[in-house]
Amino acid sequence: MIKAADLYTIATSGVRASNELLATTSNNIANVNSEGYVRERTTFESQLVGGVGRGKTERVINVFAQNQLRRDTTQVGEYETYFQRASVLDNIFASEANSMSSSMSRFFGSLQTATDEPTNMAARQLVLGEANALVGQVSTLSRFMDDKEKELNLELDAMVNYANNLIETIADLNKNIRVAEGNNLFDEPGVLKNKRDSAILELAELMSIETRSNGNQDGSTMVNLKSGESLVLEDGSFNLFQLSGDPDPDYRSLLLSSTGKPTTLRLPEINLGGQMGGLFRYRDEILAESQRELGQISMAMVTAMNQQNRLGMDFDQQLGSNIFSTPEFQGLNYSDNSDLTLTMTGRLSEDGASSLTSADYLIEITGTTAGTPDTVDFTVTLVNPDGTQVRDTDGNVITQAYTGVDAENDTFTSVIGGLELEFPNGDSYAAGDRFLLQPTKRTAQSIEVIMTRPEDIALASPFRVDSAIDNLGDAKLTGSTVTNTTVDASLTDPDRSAFNGNGGFVAGSPASIVFNSATEFEVFDEAGNSLVVVNGVADYNNLMTQAANDAGWPFAALNDYPGYDFSLQGTPVAGDTFSISYNTNGVDDNRNGLELARMQDKDIMSQNNSGGSNKVSFHEAYANIVSDIGAKTASADISLQAAEAMKTQSNDWFQSVSGVNLDEEAANLVRFQQTYAASARILTTAQSLFDTIFSATR
């Protein structure tokens, strides 16, 4: 060992080293309650010439524990945000006071009461009252979720601004750390690094990130999203988040834009993680789905009820009318459309209740042709709220192409999913123009009860079947149905019915059936003209349908004519006659009222968006919403508890290494005081020896 240092130098270096150790320990003790503080440690190396060399102060940190704490912080942030928001919706939908199911039950219950007494005006008025209450309840729920969407967007705006501030802070701290380490090779800039680690931990709470340290070179840390996109780069630049809603400004997409280059990247929100990822998951998995499913139930129910009421006869002995309004909805323009003033409109078709889904509809123009009228070619594709395509049970995209469709005002064309579309701008559209229809998102708020008179509730059936008094067979009427009451005075509409809208039938319509034998019947009009003879009759169910299926049916060009049917039970004999007439003075009739009341239990609605044939009732559809929200909320609660337990463990692990232990620091304080005193004693001894030598030379 080489020792060239004198006793004074050795003592001085010892005092200096002990002083540094005391300062480090004192700083640890002073910052025991400082948020984000990582305890520091000063280390020394002995010098060859003797004494203690210059010390190096650095943070005591376990990178693996730190990374685990960040990951668990991200998990807690995601599940806590998701659970808190989901719980609010779960409480609202599960509450009896806010339940749409309760309102539907009261509405259908009032219909049953009115059906029991068709001439009771008070019972009829109660139906309208409960209809208004139901519409009000649906509108309240829809507006509540609309408000939640607005709150969510405000939260997203705030989180994006906060995340961008953190990213800029991390990048600035990286620069400062580079400068500090370049100016001082011996002391780690602990304060700056603690601030940076705190900012990174806060960013990890917002989203799932990964870090890469450049500590051996300049002390900087690069930050990436877990999906790979860079946030803080090695060269000191950084990328920032922004939100964009195209075409729906209320449905935000997350973008990442470069501060150095004019580039913007769409990010996959589903795997974002953290509080921001929890908000996006809540929006896509619960809020957006529930909004549209509630709208689907509402639109399907009012459409089905309107259709059934139109198939009946009201108290004034007129054909029934709509009970509820059926709102139209405007297509949303995409920002890259050729002309943002172009419009398109959608509405639910009269029989679209069973075909309507909760999906959105993407309409893309593929071509136009000028003419009289102008025509347009387009495709309709079902899409999810996030823009992804809906697929059927076989994995195929649900889409349909249409060509040569009239493009003019007040001309609606039926398309898949129970919708009708209007293209009022003729050939002004351009290939590539896109529109987004959201028929179930907010239209529930626009539904109103437009029927004001209780007399307009069509509880009676508009036709009746009477057996001739001199019939010899035992055939009796067992059931009657009405499927079409479309009135067309011009007699050119292929969808027209036999009803003339004036309390009777169109001339030439089926007015009676006469059996020629037990296996043959003949249909006559009101003038006694034979319309068709049906042979080979095996049963007496749906006699008009059997007539329409016969090759001699004179109304084969019409889609659903005459619009009424009936069935018999028993055995008719030759000459038995059954006359068909408008149900004049049939105000005591409740056949259509029974059909209206039965709508509560009918499987009418499409169960999912995949094009399956499974149907559910209105109550079952609402119960599915409630149970789905409840299941996802319960699952999020369990995941949150597990994530919090993991975070506690990782935090304990991190604090056991990097946290300040007062007992340990107190022991170090005593030890370093002793080394300081001992070094000072050496200095005193050296001084005494020097004085002795100096005195001897006098």
C-alpha cells in the first residue's frame, strides 16, 4: 500500500467525509415526509496515498420495484375509474324508481284495463297518461346518459391536458438532469430525478407506459406507451395527445401528434390503460352500448305499438293512427366529404321494429347518375360506436350495396337494419362521401306521445267475419288477424290493403267465402263476382292466405292483400257462407286491444347486432341492459380490489428500498457523529504533534 499523505491530510479528509455523510443523513431525515423523495446514500473510496477520496451521493432505488409500482398504479387507475363511472349507471338502471321496465309494465297494464272495457273513456285516458309517463322516463334515462357522455368528454379533455403537461415536464427535467450531471460528475441530481419519477408515476396513473433509462450516458429517461408509441424521445423531443371527433364530435378519438413533425397518429384506446384507458373502456363497453340499447328498445317499442294501433279501429270507427312520434335522424358528415353542406336523412321503417339493431350505420356513396330523378349508389355497413365493423355469427361484415336509388326530397328507400334513407341532394354527392347514422343514440329523447284523444286508441279490429244463419256445418270462427291497413285512393301502391279509409273496403275486395265442399271454397267480392276457387283444402287456418297462394289469385301483384285473414274450426259443408265486412259499430270489440297488450310479451326485438334470428321482448331487452351493466360493474369491483392489493405490495417493496427509515437514519447519524469526532481528534493530534515539533526547533 502506498501512503504518502500526512496525518493532517488524512484527518481533514475524514472530517470532510463524515460531514458529507452527516449532511446526507440529515437530508434524508428532513425529507421523510416529502412526497416522492427517494433516500440518498453517500459512498467513498479510499485513496492510494491515504485518506478518503471524494464521495459520491446517489439515490437508493430498485428499478424493478419502481417499474412494478408503476404497473400496479396503472391498473388501479384504470379499474378505479371504470368502477366509479360504471357504478353510477348501475345504480340508475337498477333503481326501481328509474326503471324503464316499471314504466312499461304500468303502460301495458293500463292497456289491458282499457281492453277489458273498450268503451270506458277513463280507462282509455289512463293509457295516454301512462304512455306519457313512459316516454318521460325513457327521455330522462337517455338525457342522463347524454349528460354522462358530456362529463366524460370534459374529463378526457382535462386528462389529456394533464398528460401533456406531464410529458412536457418529463422532457424538461431530462434536459435539466443532463446539464446537472454534466456539471457535477460526483453528485446525482436527486431532486430533479425525484421530480421526474413523480411525474412519470403520475403519467402511469393516467395510462400504461414503459420507460427506458439512459442513465449511464446522460441520466435521461425515455417514455413510451405500452403499445409502442413514443412520448418522450431520446433527442429531447416529445409527442402530445389530442382528441378529435369525426364525424361525431361527442365521440372522441385519441390522437398522438409530434411536436417536431406535422404527423398525427390514431391510438388504440382499448389498450391504453390507466385512468384515461378506464374512461375509454367505460365509454365503449358500458355508456355507448347502453345509450344505443335503450334507444333500440324505445324506437322498436313505439314503432311496433304504432304499427299495431294502425291495424285496429278506433272509437270513431276509423282506422287507427300513430300513438307515438317516430323521429327522423340526420346523417353526420365526415370531415373529408366533398361538400359538408350535403345532407342525408334516416328514419325507422313502419315494420322495422324487429330489424332495428343498436349499431350505427355507415353510408358510403359509391356513385351518382344525373337524370329525372337523379339516382345514387351506396353501401350500408353496420358499425360499432368505435367505428369497427359489425360481423355476423359467421364472421362476415354486415353490409349491403344499393344501386340506382332515387335521390330526391321525400323519397325514402328501405335498407338493412329496418331503416329508410333519403338522399335529398340528387347527384351532388361524390363517390367516397360518407355519412354516419346513429338511429338509437339520442332519438329516444325526441319521442313524444302525439295521440291526444282517448277515442283514437284502436282497440277494435277493423273487420269482422259473420257466418250465415243457415249454415249447416259446424265450422266456427276461431281467430282473425289484420296485417295491412294501408290506404291508397289511387290503387297504384303495391303495398295497399283492401281498406278504403272511409269505413269500408275497396270495390272488388274479398267480401265472402262460400264452401263448395269440405275441401273447396270460393272467394267472392261484394258484387258477387268470383275471385278465386281454392281446391284441396286440408285445414281451415288462414283461409285468405290459402286463397292468395292459389294460382288464380287476381291480386298476385300486391304484397299483402287484402290485409286481413281468419281461421275456422270444425267442418263446413257445401253452401256454408262466411261474409267479410268492415266492423261498423264494433266499439265493444277488443281484438286489437288484446294484440296491443300482448306486445309486452312478444319477442320482437333483435337480441344483438350480428344478424341472428334470436328475438327478445322489450322487458327482456331492458333486463339485459341492467344485468350487463351490473355484471361489468361487479367484475370491475373485483379487479379493483385485486389491483389495490398488488399496488400495496409493490409500494411496500419500493418503500423498503427507497423509503426513509428513521431508525436506520438515527443509527447512521450517531455513527457518523462518532466518525466525525474521531476524525477531528486525529486533526487535534496532528496539530499537537506539529506544535511539539515546532517548539523543539525554536
